[in-house]
Amino acid sequence: LMLDVARNFQPKASVLRTLDLMARYKLNVLHFHLTDDEGWRVEIPSLPELTAVGARRGHTLDSSRFLPPAYGSGPEPDRPYGSGFYSRADYVEILRYAAARHIEVVPELEMPGHARAAIKAMEARFRALRAKGDEEGARRFLLSDPEDRSEYTSAQLYHDNVMNPALPSTYAFVAQVVQDLAALHREAGAPLRNLHVGGDEVPAGVWERSPKALASMREERLESVDDFWFLFYGRVEQILRPLGIPLSGWEEIAVRKTRLDGKPVLIPNPGFAGRGWRAYVWNNVPGGGAEDLAYRLANGGYEVVLCPVSNTYFDLAWNPNPEERGLDWGGYVDLRKPFEFIPLDYYRNVRLDRRGNPLDRAVFVGKDRLTEYGRASILGIQGNLFSETLNADGRLDHRLVPKLLGLAERAWAEDPAWARERDEGKAEALFRDAWSELVNVLGKRELPRLDRELPGLGYRIPTPGLAVVDGQVRCSLEIPGFVLRYTTDGSEPSAKSPEVRGPIPAV
């Protein structure tokens, strides 16, 4: 499970309860998204500015003391969800709590993009030390070139959120943070065995008008600023290697952008294959052109974690109903989406595009399939929970459950009969049987168990489906086991209202 606490902070108690939930269903890795443009959420003892500036949001004109509001965090600094971080003691407690439940924590430190919180914190440090006359100390961990006039716009509309890879201070910063983070893991007795370094969504235009970058290009004999990408990650790997920490990142760390017939395409980057790098691949939107990217990377030698937006992004809304909270940029994800995902042959049962319309299956013609060699490189599957919409109590639980149970079933159960059956009609009948079994187990056993053993867990309760048929209101629930009550006078039903036991006369 990937849990984002950067966009909107989630308190320690929520993280511990999420770890309990993960342990219950054998999810054994917490990918902990600790930093992003909108927040730095873990205390780094040697760089207090990261949390003093980067973990706080409120109204500001220059981000010199804290970051601006985002995702509904409001104008006041130190307001919950916008502001907050895990102290050193908090983080160590989380690590120990996870280890006691056989869960590995893989922290994520976003770089070089999605780094505005770190950049602004180090600029604040620069100004403070420079005012004291410590010019050398001020520049030691600076992440931006003050003379950089490059113009770019990130996916989240920032113009100053990318670290400068031409600065020695950038790598000094990375080394210092990793050293401190590794020390926290040692203190917890849970060694840092893998680090996720982000790597996604670096916008076009970065570094093009940075004097430091242009000078470095000449010195390193780079053909374009795009080549800084490979220089940057090569140096980050050199920082991690002596510590015995392999490098992980989003799919971008494993691809090279090129063109075919005048159109942009992504190919596995041969320069980094074979180094033991781990790529977390999300981009498989049906009809988007990258449906086979995960399989191509695995076939090309990269270790791959499958976290497809089409099936395992838990922050996406359940369905198009405007009352369903969540995003919809990658489609809709309900309980069925993670349950029906076939990790090693996912084309087989994709029938709809991201808007729920019938999909022309010709989009899969010519797409790479997973080879026997590539299968060994698929490490597992992951649910992603980004927190743009998690800015109130209870929303974390609501996004996780019951979707999490569909993920656990596909992560640990062998491929079911419906996934192995080649006859589409028979496969569909087998799937209906399996789906019926899942929702009955969930509604009649698992959710009541969670009510007893994790009281207060605010999971999503299914919305009733209603239809008038032959003058009667018929009701259905996609998950059985709930008591449904009704009124006919327009008032809100209560625990004393009559229970639905069959069709209701329409009035």
C-alpha cells in the first residue's frame, strides 16, 4: 500500500491504524509518500527547516516562512491536514509498529521534481545563514540556482518545484537526508532496505536558462538538458550504493523518451536496466497507448511493482455519481476493479475505458505480453492512496475499505478459475460466482468483524440502488449483509424506521 501524507497530512494514529489493517490482510509493504510539493512530513534532525518551513501551510506571498494553502488546507498556518509532520520519535514508533506486524516501510523522498517543499525550506535556510555571514554554510544544501530564469509549469501548476541537478549542493542535500533517515531506521531496528526517490512529472523547460546547468552541460558534454535526468539518478545511485540501499522510483526512472513515426513513445531505458532498480508502474490507462509499459519494463530487466491507475488507485472515486468523493482523472475504482485485475495478463478482462464506455479491444493489438523472463521481475501489486481529497477525519478509511480487500485477494490468492478460463462465456460465469462469493464474505463476515475489532473504522457503506418496476420500488445493495430502512413521507430514516424486506409500493 502506498500512503501519501504529503498533500494532506495524516496523523500518527491514522497511520498506525492503517498498519493494523494492512497486517490483517497480509499487505507487507508500506510505501510511505513523505514528501512532495505541498509538504515535507518527517523530521530530519540536521535540517530542521524542512519541517519548520516545509511542513506548514497558510496564506503567504513568498513561501519564506511556510508554504501556501493547497487541497483545501485553508489560510491559517498549523491547521490540521495542511500542516503537520512526524517527529523523530513518531517516525521511529511507526517503523517499530510496522516491523512488529511484519511490514516493511519504504519511504519516498520525491526528487528532482515534486520537490517544492524541500526547495523552499533550503532557500529559507540559505537566507538565514547568509544573514549571519555564513555564505559557505548557506550554500551547502541549496537546491535551486538563484540565477535560474527557466520557465516551466508542473502538472500541479508550480513554476519552481524542481531541484537543480547541476549543483553539488543538491547531492549534498540528498546525502544528508538519506544519512539521517537511515539513522532513524537503525534506531528503530528496521534497517532502510529500499528508498523510493519519486522521479515523476518533471516538466518540460526545466534547467534551460540556468547558468549553472548550462555550464555543467558543457563540462559533462551533455547534448541537452534532458540528459541531466540520467546524470542526476546516476549520482543519486552513487550516494545510495555505499549504504546498501537500492533505488526505486515511479516508472519514469526506467524509461527513455523517444519518437516513433513522429509521435512520442516511451521505451525501457537500457542504461539503467540490470542495476536492480525497482519501477513502480501506474500508467496503463486503456486506450492511452502505454497499456503494456509495465510488461515491457519487466521484460527489459527492471524489477516492477504493479500499481495501475485503472485498478488500484484508491483515491479515485467509486463511480461517476457526483456525491462520490474522490478524483476521476484516471477513471473510477470500486471494489470490483482491484478484484478483477489479473496481474500477469491484465489485458484479458479489460472491457471498459476510463470513463466506463465500451473499449475497442483493438488497442491491445501489438502490445507486449509478459514473457517467462519478465514474470520473475514482477515483485507484486500495490494500491496507491494519494491524499489530495483526504482533508477531513474519516476520509482515509472511506477510501481504503473495502477496496483494500479486493487488492489483498489478488495479491495473495492464486489466479482464480475465471482468470485461467479461455472461453469468454465460461470465464464470465465463473467470475460472477467468484464475485458473489467475495461480496457475501465481505458483507456478512469481514465488515462485521472490522466493526468489532477495529471500532470507529469509517469504511464506505454501499449506496442503495433504487428502481421503480411495475409500480413498486425495488432496492439492491452491491454488498449484502446491511440492514436497509426506509420512510415514505420524505423524512430521514432512523433505526426505528421499517426495514426493507422486499419491494416497496411506490407512493
